[in-house]
Amino acid sequence: SCKVFYAKDPLKIVRAQGQYMFDEKGEKYLDCINNVAHVGHSHPYVIKAATKQMELLNTNSRFLHDSLVQYAQRLTATLPEKLSVCYLVNSGSEANDLALRLARQYRGHQDVITLE
């Protein structure tokens, strides 16, 4: 059930800049798939922030760290009062799993309906 994009003529992407990705031959492609809509690939501010963080600590949110709490507080301060809880996860799959577990705990039911 897993598909390769462009199976007949696969792309070998080797780098990216801004909204573009480049293949091994230097051909430029507009990136409409990845999560780059906000700042693009290789954004200098993102690289600087990521480098600064990796120099300090490079781990996931499994461990406690003050920056996680500070980020959650900054994020929830921008939202309505009802949205005052923040869950930090590392993927869409993990977010879906957590949402399902929270719903099951809250409702006390195990059944799920999935729509395409």
C-alpha cells in the first residue's frame, strides 16, 4: 500500500532552496508537496535557529526541557482560552494516535468511524 511518487520516472532530489527542489541533473521543481509553504527550504533564519538549538540539545520532546514549556506558553497565549492545552508530538501519525486515545478516554468508547 506504499507508493513511490513518479514511479515511471523517479526523481532523485539532491538539494532545495526557497520554494524549489533540484534533482541530480540540476533541474528545478516547484515544491508543492513538502511543508515549506511558510519559509521555504534552507531559510537562513531557520538554519540559524536550528543550529543554535542543535549546539545546545538535539532530542525529541520525550524529555523535559524549559524551552518546551516556554514554547507551549507562547503558542497558547495566541489562542482562545478554551485552547489552553498544548500537546507536542513529532509527527502527524503521533498526533492522530494521541487524538484517538484522548477521544477514547473522554468518551469511554473504543469504536471509530473513518471517512475517506
